[in-house]
Amino acid sequence: MVTARHLPALEAIGGRVLSVFDPAIDAAQAAADSFGIPLVARTFEEAITAEGVDAVLIASPNSYHREQAECAFALGRHVLCEKPLALTLEDAHAISRAAERAKRVLQVGFHHRFSAEQLCVKGLLRHEVLGEVRAFSGSISEPLDVVPGGVRNYRFDTRQGGGFTLIDVGQHRLDQMRDLLGEFSSVSCEMASVLESHHIDDSVALNLKMESGAIGSLGWHRFSRAFTSPLMLYGTKATLGCSAFITGPFQSAPVSIYLEEAPESVLPPEMLAWTRPAKWWGGFEAGWVDLWPPRRNTFEEQFRSFFRTISTRGAPAASGGDGFKAVEIVQGAYRSFRERRSINLPLEDLEHEPPPQW
């Protein structure tokens, strides 16, 4: 993720990377050579105390996040920490407290918040085009072989990753739903380990209820042969379908909305410009309306937001509290699977629930 996404994004927006640390020195040196990073540090502390460093990107295995974030805050640095913020609720809470004590920015790497599709849907909700969203459904699937290094990757070690599918790729959709619809009030979970190459979750299904009263189901399947990410929102005025980053063969556009009124009467003008009539010689019609919002590089936008928050001392787009909530939902799901019952949110305690194994 660092060499394929983070460093190219920083380079594209003019960010200066002054140091890099990885216990695998060859990997750190390769990153430094490719992106002109002047210092290959031998320790994490050396990297973040390098001259000129103001902020730190933590993209290490999940179990190291608390130790490294607390160290960075103690030395007066701002932190962009990849998700999940931590493996346990106690650690997630401790990271947020450290940021507050240091009066430094903590942002969590929920880059899906910055996608064109997400911002389009948020705009439609803000303009009340859907009415009240009362139900939702969605799934994300991807091939196992997109995980770098296969089963040697840290994500397959529960001590470092804290689980595989739900705590990793699952947190993006959970955070996306909170960003759109608010807080969850209960979770019920089924999980499975489909492939024989490992013993942790590669298939997850959740039944969820929001504090708003909306109910729905979300699934993640990391053994699929293709990447898909459909999401449906069912409102009292309209039905909406969207995806993230791709359009599958069962989709006609990144965002589609079923309207019973003429689009000109309900869509904001800027969004009306993102669509086109079904017939080139005709006007806009009620029914399914496809939207093509301008594409955005979510990692570039994430860093722009992070730096803007540092300079303005504003609230981060995805805060430590958001990171805590995402971990809490995962913990509730693990507890639901073990106890075979629905779990109310927020949880009443910070007791750690380890991920299931098969």
C-alpha cells in the first residue's frame, strides 16, 4: 500500500517524504530509491525524529499501531494511521487520548470517504433526494491472491492482524455506512473460512440495525474470483445503487438512482450535470438515472484533507473516534459469532474479543 498508493499520492500533491522505516531494510531502501526519500531509518524513532518531519504515516501491521502512534504523539508529530486504528478497543482509545494530550491531529486511513461515489451519495442524502433511508444491502468481494505475499502476509497472523476479512477490508464499508447513515445500534454475525490455505475469516455476513431504524445486511467475500463492491440504499423517496472504484457488468454507472419524478425537479444542478438523457434526442425522464461524478484519487484527497486539518486545526475527516467505532463494530461481530446472538452497540465494556479461528 505504501509504495503502490501512499507514496505516489504524496508525490502527486507535492508532499515531501523525509524518512522511511521498515524492519525489512531492503524494502525501505527500494521505496527510498524509487521516491527520492533521503533517509532510510534503522528504527521507527529515528524516522520520526528526522529533521523537518511534522507528520507520520503509520502503515505497519495492526498490532504496532498503538506503540508507534503514542511514540509519534509524544514527540509532537501529527499522525495519519492506516485502518484499523488498533486491534482492541483499549488500544484505540489510548491512541485517541495520546493525540488529545499532545494536541496533534489523528486521522484514520478511511480513504473510501473521499471517493467520488461516496461524496455523490452524501450529497443526495444531504439534499433529501432519497427521503428516509430505511434499508440497505451491500457486499464486497475480491480474490485472495490480491493480498501481497499470499498467506505469508501479516493479515493471516491474528496476533498482528486481529482477523482477516472483517477487520481489514470490512472496516471500509462499515465506516462508509456510518459516514452516510450514522451509528449502528446492533450487529449479528456469521463468518466462515472457505479456503483451505488458512484458518481465519474469508467470508463474513452481518445483519445490522442503525440508530435511525434502518436495517440491512453487509457481506465480504475474500475468496471470490472477481472484485465487486455494490451497495444499495432504499429510501422512502428513491432507491439508489452505487459501487466503489469500479463498475461491474450488472451496473450501468458508478451511481444510479431510481426517481419517480423528473430528475430536473429533485437532483441538485451540479449532479444533474453528471448524467445524460437515456435518448440523445430526448429530455430527462423519471426512472433509473445514471450519474458519473468526476473521478478522484482517494489517497491524494486523503492526504490533502490531512494536511488541511493540520494547517487549520480543524476536525479530521476520519477521526480517532471513527477508528474506535469501526473497531467496536468488529468486536461486536466477533462476540455475536461466538455467543450466537445479536449484540447491542455501543458495547458496554472494552473487553477484547479475539477473532474466531477454524
